[in-house]
Amino acid sequence: MKDSFLRLRRLALPATVLLAATLTACSISSAAPLDKITVTGEGDVKPELTFETPLEADAFATKVLEEGDGEELAEGDAFTISYVFVNGTTGDELFSNGWDGAAPEQFGIDSTFPTGINKSFEGVPVGSRVLSILPPEEFFGTQGNTQLGLDGSENVVLLADIVEKLPEVPDRADGEPQDPVAGLPTVELDEDGRPTVTIPDSDPPAELTVGVLQKGDGEVVEESDTVVVQYQGVNWRTGEVFDESWARGEPSTFPLSSLVPGFTQGVAGQTVGSQVIISIPSELGYATGNENAGIEVGDTIVFVVDILGIR
């Protein structure tokens, strides 16, 4: 998972119907803005997009340039694409990956992606080439994205080749139950697998401490892996949940190395299918605190993590 994808997914947290292979636009707006874009190049070489700037479009628009013969993508699917995003006002490339020898990146049709991403791919077969215009309200919103140089008024052009649909993962860990680790919080699961963490009436461990609650028999996780997880984060001091995937109704996908060090170290070396509880001292968590999450300097945080897959 590359930095560009991370930037897109994190900063974006805020149905395309394939009619035919005749390049019919699937959009409220007309096809006219899309018809002004010329795409050259094919195969594994990054295509070039040419259009007069600024590219005016008053609504989201998308069309299939080349129709694939694979399975149609649907809500909840994860898949890989080769892609390029271009600023419609300036014509400058924002970011790209997957061509010229680079590996395709994982995207998904879920609530962690901008609506324009979801609408570009839902209902489109694997193997297709898709061209879309994403107005601000379908991408980063009117606040824009300072890291990418978007001020919130520009349309963004997306060209993508859908390479592969990724296998589904379970919604919860399915490993063999293990004995609890003394000194760590206790965990109870509801019928859907969502944990409730009870903090003991004692001081937290001074060092990173990991307890395996369920032992899976899948692949061993490497620190360099991108993992699919269900997780819940709890502040040891307050007992309050500060973040969790369960509340969003779907697992999360992260490059493991991009997370707080204690999370990375606690999950690396575990096996897919496992559920672990990780007590993370402040220096391996949020050493300077996290005001938005109610985490103060010195707070120990606890994560319960269901390791569902590796991407």
C-alpha cells in the first residue's frame, strides 16, 4: 500500500451501472465533459490524459472505456487498480500507481472512500478501464486537500484499470480460544463479535504487553504487510472507547507499518484468524496525547484486534 492511497483514504473520511461497451455515460450529467478528455496508451504503460483546462463539469460523471469480462464489483468489495488522478483545473497529475512496473493498489467500495470512488467502480466488471470526473463534493469536499494542492473548487479526473477482485475476509476472528493473560483487561464479545473491554483496578503494564485471546491458523503477519482487521481502542485511564471499526460496520485495511508503534509491534508475528489484546504504553502510542480522542500525555491505550486477512 503506497502513500498516495493512504492519503486518499484517510483524508477522504469525511451506482455506477454498466450499460454497454459503447462508452455510455452513467451519470446525472451529460457525457460532454468526459468526451473532452483524450486517453492515449494501453497495456502496462501509464496512459496520458489530455484535455483543455479548466475542465468544467457540474456533476459527477463516469464511463467505461474498455469493458472487462470479470465479476462486477459491488458494495463491500476490495479490489486492486492501476490509476491516475489529475487536477481538472491545472491538468497536473495528483498521484498515480500501478503502471510502468509498479504493483496495483487496493481500493474498495465502502464508507472509508469518497463517494466518487465508490460510484466509479460499483457495478463495473473486473478488467475494465474507467474514466470519471469527480467534483469536489464527490471527492474531498469544498475544504479541498492542502497536501495535494486542491483548494476545494477543482474537479478531479480519475482513470483506472480494474486489475483484480480480492478474496472476501470474515467479519470476526475465528481462532481457537486461549487463556487470558494476567494483568490485562478482560474482553467479552457480543453475538456479532464486537468486544467489550473491562479495565482492571490496577496500573497498566509499563511495557508493551500482548495477549492472544484467539489463536488463528492462518499466515503469519509481517510488519510490512497490509492487514484487514476489526479493532477497538480503549483508554486505560478512562475505560472509554476512543476508536473502533465495529461502529463503522466493516473491517478496516491498514498498512501495518503506518500505525502507532505499539499496534504495529503487537500485531506483527501474529497469525491471521487470531484475536489479540495489546496494552500500549504512551511512548509506543500517542506520546504527546491526542486531544480529539481524549488521550492525554502518559495514557496507556488498549486495542483488541481481530486479524482477518493480509492484502
